[in-house]
Amino acid sequence: MTSSEVRRQVEAARVIATGVVHRFVRRGDAIGAEDVEDLVSTTMVRLITRLKETERSSVHDISAYVARSAFNVVNDHFRTHFPERARVRNRLRYALSHDARLAIWTIRGQLAGGLASWSGMTRARGTAIALPAAVDRHRELPGDALVALFSHAGEPFMLDALIDMMFPLWRTSLPVEPAVAPAEPLALESREFLGSLWAEITQLGPLQRKALLLNLRDADTSCAIELFMTTGTADAGAIAAALEMTTGEFLALRDDLPLDDLRIASMLGLTRQRVIDLRRSARERLTRRLAHLRRP
């Protein structure tokens, strides 16, 4: 690949990487505006190395790699500069996602947590409060500690506020839980794979398709639908059609994605378990259909 070709690839990819990094700034995570250029530059270094090692000639062939790399650079930043905070964040997300009494959802693109009965609320407290004694008594039982906190406060909290409150309590006392497993287990590694994945998603039954897309996540980003849009695999109109919505309805919902199961159930007129079962069967079908793309 010539120097001019590499330069064109990098210029186009920088736009993608900058957009990915800015998502974390907007969401209030521990990345400031001053960090954006450093993180984007790190992504570009990885990209240039990749381009020099391959014969790929179109930015569209590597755009998914750029987005994926940017997500990984952000995660590396969290682990390196805020290891204990990242650990507490993972612990919170694990408890909120796996304890039936609790829920995690998005409000205007930012994560919030609370009691399961509050799931989908559009307002949550963004500042910390003094922890009640009951939280300290249950410090080794994360689910019980969070239930005690929410019951005392009577309202949900934004995830960053929860981290601020639980960080002094948990940073050294809790064993590390595995990071929250993504609802969609397929790694989104290349534009070719993304295209094949999207084609298969459109072949799912309507309920399976909605249960999957409305909660679609991967390991590095809260909303994997953004990868389809960032890489040009599917635009807003195509995603809206797959969800049987107008484009305007999808765009109004976009900042709240991925949705929790209770909200999806309410939208589809189903039980929460039915939503979970539909998504599981959709993932199993996709895994079978795309297995050939994962073989060496």
C-alpha cells in the first residue's frame, strides 16, 4: 500500500475513531475532553500498523476494525488509569444485570441503575448521597447492598453516581467478578462479518429481530447498533425498518439503546421471560448461520 493510500485511509478512519471516543465523553465516563486527542492518536497508530501489514485498499474494509480498536483503546485507558474504579464499575454492572431485584437501563445515552420496578424511568439522581448503615452491613453482598441503597433513597441513580458512592466501600473488599457478559456473543471484527450478521438479522422473525436489536450489545460498547451505523453496514432507515418503526421513531429511541428487558417487554406486549427466550433463540440461530465465517 502506498503512502498516499495509507494517508487517505487514516484521514477517513480518524473521523470514525473520534466519534467513538466522544461517545464516552458524552456519557460522563472518566475521560475528559483533553484525553480525546491522545486516545484517537493511539487508535491511529494501531491502524497505521495494520494498514502497513495488509493489502486492503478501502477504508470500508477496515472501518469496523477502526471502531473496534477505538473501543479497545478506551477500555485500556480505563484499566490503566482507573483500575480500581473500573473494577467497581464492573461489579455494579454485574449486580445490576444479574440480580432479579435490580435493573440497569439507559437515560439519554447514559447508564442508570435501580430497583427492577423502576426500570425505564427517564430520571435518575446524578449526585452521590451518604450511604445508609444498611449498605455497609451488606457490603459483601452487592445485590443486598444496592437494594438497601435504593430502598433508602427511593429513586434510581446514574451509574457514575453509584460508582462514586460504592467506590470507597468496594475498591479493596470485593473479589473481582467477571465483566458483564454481552447479550450478543458474536465478536464484531470486520465489515464483512458485520454485513453478513446484518443480513442474517433481517431474516429473523419480527419478534426475534426486535428482541435482539433493542438490546444488542457487545463486549466493548453499550450499544452494538452503533457499529452498524458507524461502519455504514446499515443506516438509520434500515434499522428502523428492521424494528418496524419509522426512522423518526428509531432516532428518538436511539440515545436510550440498548433497552432493558422490561422495557422491551412493555413495547412488544410480552413477558420479560419471553423477550429473553426470543433473544436467546435469535443468538443461537445467528451463531449457527455465521459459524463458517469464524473458522480459520
